[in-house]
Amino acid sequence: RRRNSLSEVEVLPWLCCMAPALSLFGIYISIIVTSLFFPRMFYILTACLTFIVLLWIANLAFSSMLGAYSLREGTRTDWHALLEQLQNEDPTANDVLHIVLLPNFKENERMLKETLENLGCSPMARGRTRVVLAMEAREGQAAREKAERLISQTSHLFADIFATFHPENVP
């Protein structure tokens, strides 16, 4: 059985990649052509498109309300208290270790520091969180210096924090 890939240079992958643009421009062209030559069809087409947009907006509004409700329900729960209760009931639950991979390439240092500080706000960060700064070696010496600064500024927040550097010529 042959597998298709969108990176192949053939007709099917090209059509799959171009389908969104073809449908978008096809709709624009059909609106222009029908408005100029077929007024009744233009009214039907715009009514159908308006109905589709109405359904899309209604779906978006309903999903947003459902998401906001779920988020509110989730924030009412004291997750840290539940974790402590679980750890008191089952001492083996204390063996949990969180490893946070923070991949970046030429990211803003201030944004990375804020991210690390927010991760460090967790009550479990100091005892159970290890952070890996996944840097790119092709960023050069600047990446090593940035990693050293970030580690020195935030190492007190975590059980461990260190940097790794992806080699330049390895995919």
C-alpha cells in the first residue's frame, strides 16, 4: 500500500494543499459572476453563505459558553488540596516528577523568563519539577549565554533546570 505525503511533487498533494485557496477564490469568483450575470442566483448564493456564517457563529458562541463554563468549574476545584489528599492516602504518589521541556529558537529572553517564573509559581515546582531548556546550537554563543542567564535567574524555583543544545547539522 502506497502512502501519500503532502511534500511530494504530484497532482494529489498539490490539490490537497491548494483546496482551501481554490474554494475561497471559487466562492469569490462565483459571487462576482452571479452578481453580474445571474441576479436571482446571486441572491440564493448570498442567502446560503449568510446561513452558513450564521451556523458557524452560533457554533462558536455555543462552544465559547461551554468552554467558559467548563473553565469556571475547573477553577473552583482546589487541585493542590486533592493532590495532597492523594499523597496522604497513598505514599507512593509522592514519587511524581514533572519534566517540562521548553523548546526555543531565538525566543525573547524576557518571555522565556516570564514563562519560567509562571511555572515556578506552582507549589510543586521546587520539589518535583525539572525544566529542560531545549536550545538550538545554530543560535550560537548567544543561546548559551541566554540559557546561563535564565538558569541563574530561575534555578531557585525548580528542583532542577538545565539546558540542552540541539546540534546544528542534525535534523
